[in-house]
Amino acid sequence: MDQNQNKGPNNEGPKNKQSLLILLICIMVVLVCVNMLTRMTGGASNEIPYSDFIEMLENGEVESVVIQSSSLEITPRVQHSMGIQSTFYTVPTEDGNEVTKRLEAAGVDFKEEKPDIMGQLLYGLLSIVVPVIIMVGFLSFLFRRMNKGGGMMGGVGKSRAKAYVQKETGITFKDVAGQDEAKESLQEVVDFLHNPGKYTAIGAKLPKGALLVGPPGTGKTLLAKAVAGEAHVPFFSLSGSDFVEMFVGVGASRVRDLFEEAKKNAPCIIFIDEVDAIGKTRDTRYGGNDEREQTLNQLLAEMDGFDTSKGLLILAATNRPEVLDPALLRPGRFDRRVIVDRPDLKGRVSILKVHAQNVSLDETVDLEGIALATSGAVGSDLANMINEAAILAVKNGRKAVSQKDLLEAVEVVLVGKEKKDRILSAEERRIVSYHEVGHALVSALQKDSEPVQKITIVPRTMGALGYVMHVPEEEKYLNTRKELEAMLVGYLGGRAAEEIVFDTVTTGAANDIEQATKVARAMITQYGMSDRFGLMGLAETQSQYLDGRAMLNCGDSTATEIDHEVMKLLKKSYDEAKRLLSENREILDKIADFLIQKETITGKEFMKIFREAKGIQEPEAKQRVEAKERPQIALEEPAAEQSLNCTK
């Protein structure tokens, strides 16, 4: 292991020498070519017409002449003004006797020079052969480098995997929280690497590969590093895009080189992040990618070829398992699929505790309340929230993070910072206030909706002019039809309030309409909650771990009927929202006026005004969870998306 670590530094000297040698050879080739061109064009550049030579003789400008076989070399009496051209050449149009008579008459010294045929031949031969020899030597050197360094010039085909060992990664399963099932699956692999004897005794074999699947930010790469840290074996880490280059065959060469290095360091772990970059399904219907397909073919061949008894394990991560080639997913290649999904309430609490270990917290902090507030959040979101809370505490001059900082950090991460430079007019503040109170009041008037935690009309940097936060009484994994219908009414409560109070509508309900349409369409096409279509599945989810959008799998006429059903359901919900608000117009006005004055009110203040107006006595035992002030902002769970109502 130590030898493997020292390979990089020890090879720097030879690599530098080779690069210097290549540079010197290139310089030599350039110099030879320049010399040849200079000699070939040099004479032509100083050549003058024979008539000019005669004129120079008549004017007495010629110092001496050398008569050669086919030309005259002329030395003028006066040198060139720049001192560059010292001789001229011309081709005589008269015979030798006439030229001699002219020179004698002009009194110019001249001599006849016999041609050196052998010397000219030797020079011409050397000027051609020497550059060719240098070029052949240069090319042979490059080919040797190709064969030695992975098949491409300068080691292009060489693996770019970063090799780590346990002390360098410094990550173990203690650093991974909220993924107990995934850790359990991978701990078995680690135990196999530590104690192979007890598994081989019964005939068990080490899985060749494990595919980590889940949304971005859930900790797939962290889990892979934790496996290497627990196993105390070398860990080769690289991305799927590292295999792909513009040259066809480079990716396959890098795969071969990677597995050769891994076999030398076995037992070890190979981790390929974003494996979908090279593992996409081989499909020739719309044309293929030769480089990616060759890389995939080589990867499949290498996974079939290595011996698991040597302790070589392949881990890969992706959030697009649906696009992977079936040959890559079959048993014998990636034997295990480990789902690294969004953490539940207990998992989020554990993740928050891990990230809060090195952060100073005061006695007001309730991590369970923050976990309940962030349904749908992944590990990276929660880590960011803890960090934002610490920054806010320092900004406010505190030495420890409070619950208020954490709640503000949740809002900063999800809806942005308060936009202090956006000043709304009095009329716009009034419209936004009624819009948000419309959402909150409809929720309070319905039995199956979540209670309100906070109402604000302070603009945020992510486009919200205001929003309503709701309190979940408990984390839910299922929603009933009545809850989804109440959710639709809650979404449309803001637009209904605008129409009732101002007798007009604004653009502020765009996000509400978008979310309501999404829920209504899902009820009809996916959840089987339509009286017209019954239990027929009309859509399927694409990219489950990314945007999770639904794609219709029905005919055009059925799609038109679905649109009509969605419109009917939304109209019914909108009429219900207007009915509830019209019957409680006085409460709507009272709470809206209070919100305009305060800009932000809590769920307690909202419910106090609501109960006073309705004549309901304040409950003593039934406080729900208002005392703990646990807000709910849903991120990507459709069942709870009503918890963030924003006007944009």
C-alpha cells in the first residue's frame, strides 16, 4: 500500500525528462525544416535579371564576378543599405565568351568556378535523409509511449482514477447518517473483505459490484468512501465522464488500465460516479456513440474477467438507473442495487446531528423540529441549512446557533433571503396580504389540511412576494383523496381571495396554479382518483430520482379527456375556495389588515384572531404542535406541496 502511494512522486522525474526530450526533438525538427527552406529559397530571393547586371557593369557598380556552370555570382561595390544582401545571382542569356568580353571591358575581376557535383549530391541527400531519420525516430518514440502508457500519446489512454487509502479518505460509516438500510447492505461487503474465510467456507462469493441509486445529494459518493474507509483497502475513485474523450478507443484503453492497476493493488475498491455517462443503453435506432459503446463493452468484459476471490469490488453511483444498459445491471455484473433514497424524519434528525457536531448550539435548538420542517430534504440540503444557520448566528453577533437561526436558514435555503430593496406599493402589499391570508384561511377552515405556522408578505430573492408555512402534525407517507382535494382548495385560496376582494385577478397565483394543476393531473392519471377513468393508469413517472415528471401513455383523444377532467376538478376546487372565503369575509379582512401592519405573523397569532372571530374558545389540551413551532416546507413530495404557497 505504501509503495502504491509513492508511485506518483517517484515517476515525476522520468515524466519530466521524457517531456523535455520530446520538446528538444520538436525544436530540432523545426530548425532543420527552417534551414532547408532558407537554402531552397535563399538564392531565388537574391536573383536579379541579366539586364540589371549589364546596367550595373556599365555604371561601374560590380566589384567581382564568379562564373559558375549556369549562373553568375555578383559582388557589388556598394553593400546593401541594411547590410543583409552581399551577393547577387543572375542567369546569363549570352554565351560564356560574350560574358567574358563584357567583364574584361568593364575592368571587373572575375574567375571561373568548376561545379562540385559530389558535394552538391551529398548535400541534397543529407538535406532529405536527416529530417526523415529524425521524424521516424520521433514517431517510433511516440509509438513506444503509446504501448507503454495506455495506448495514446502522452498517456491519454491511461486511467485517471484517483487512488485513496483509508487514512486519506478519513470517512467511515459513522460519518453517514439517515441511510441505515444502505449501510447494512454495504457493511456485509466490508465484512467479506475483512473475513473472507467464513463466507468462502460455506461457498459464498463476494458480489462483483454494487450500484448505488438515488436522488442527487443523498450521499452515494459518501457511502462509497465510507466502504473504503471501513475496509482499509485502496480506493480508486473516478467519474464516468473521465473515460470519454474525442478519440475513439481512449475510454476502452482507460478501462483496461484501471482494472490492471486495481488487480495489482487487490484487495481494493473501484468507484465509478455517474456511471450513466458510459453505461447508457446501446441503441442504434437513432444512431450510436462509438466511443461510449466501446467503453461500455470493455467495462462489461473486464467485469466478467476478474476474479472476486482476490477482493476486487466495483461500486457505481447514478441517479438515472432507467437509462443504463440491461447487460450492466444483470447479476454477475452489478449484483446488488442499493437504494439511497431521501431520508425519513428519523434519518433527517440523525443527519442534522452529524452535521451539527462541530457547531455550537444553544439550549433552544430542537433538531427534531427542523427535521419535521424539511420533509423531502436530502443530506446536502440539511448540511447547507446547518452551515447557513451558523453564518446567521455570527452575523447577528451570537456565539451559538439558536432555533431562530435554524428556522431562518430553512427559509434562506428554500425560498431565498429577504429582498430588502424590493418595496411594494400600498396597493400591491394589500393584494399580496389578501392572497396569502386566503391560503391560510382556507387551510384553517378545512378539516383535512395542515395548520398554519407562519404568514409573511416579505419578498424573497427566489421570486416569492409572500408565502404561507404549514405545520405537519406528523410525517406522512400516504395522502387520502380528501387531503389532496383540500390541498387543491388551499392552492387556489389565494386567487379566490383576490377575486372576491378586488374583483380582479393578478399574476401572483402563477405558482399556485402550476402546483394545483400538477396535483390534479396526478390524481387523475396516476392515483386512480377519477370517476371517469377509474383505476386506469394513464401516465408513468420518468426520471424517478431527478425531476420525477409524469409522461402520458395514452392516445390523443384520451389526453384531451384528461385535460377536461383536470379543468373540471380545478374549477370545483376554486368554487369551494371562493365559497369558504365569501362566508368568512369579515375574518379575511381582519387578518389581512393585521398582516399588512405586521408583515409577518405566526401561526399562533393567526389562530388567535381566527378563533376570536369565530367565537371558538382557545383549547387548553389540544395545542397540536404549535408550542414547538415546527414548520413544514415540502421540497419534492407531491403529497405535501401545499405547505409552501408563494406569489411570484
